Amino acid sequence: MKVGRKQIESQNHKARRWLWDYIPLGLWLWLIYWLSSQPRLVEIEDEVGEVLFFKGAHLVAYAVLLWLWWRALSPARRLTRLTAGAAFLMTVLYALSDEVHQAYVPGRHGRLTDVMIDAFGSLIMIALLSRSKGLRQFPENMWRIWATALVQGSRAE
């Protein structure tokens, strides 16, 4: 059986989608789960500093998770209500399941306030995606940026 050029390109596209979209999402989901499984991550003596550190970590971790869900759901890298809504829903459902998981880990507590912070981080990422074409095209656009910088750098010498 002959394999045509379009078939090979389609297979290459699928492989790239796995490499760029699905594997990072799976790894990030695993990282959040693993961190949630730890009884104590870091000891911070200052109570205010501890709250800021952990709540800030929630905000950033779930903003990144939304971005990864959105990439997996939007191969064309278009931010639509459907893709943003689906990514938000998947992110908040994972945040909720993570807090339920933490309720069963010794030394950890599942908190609804953490789910709200996670949802807020997700909304921040949606706002950033709606305003930043570079973020929507990252990391694919990094090769172009690096190549341009290298060419411009060699011209300057």
C-alpha cells in the first residue's frame, strides 16, 4: 500500500500535536497531582508569606493549566467562547478534583477557596490570551523569534 504525501503530513501533524499540546498537558496535570499528594511542600515561617506563596502558586499553576487545556482544545490557536469556556470548565473541574484529593492526603486540606483562586487564575489567563497574540502562538513562534534574533545579531557584528 502506497503512502501519499498528504498522509505523511497528516501523521507528522498528529505527532506534533502530541508533542506540543497533549504531552505538556498530561505532564502538568501529573505535576499538580504529585504536588497535591505531598504532606508538606515548603516550610515558611511567616504566616502572611506562606499564604501569599501558596495562593500565588495556585493562581499561576491553574493559569498555566488553562493555557495548556486551551492549546489542546484549539489546534488552530483561536480563542473562541467555546474553546475558552471548555478550557475553563476542564481547569475548574480539575481544581475541584484536586481539592477533593487533598482532603484525603494527611497534612493537607481541601478548600473551596483554593478552587476559587484557581478559577480566578484561569480567568486571568483567558484575559491574557484574548489580548496577546504572542501567548496564543507560543511556543511555535519561539523558533521564528530566535531565528530573527540570531540573524539580527550576526548583522550587528
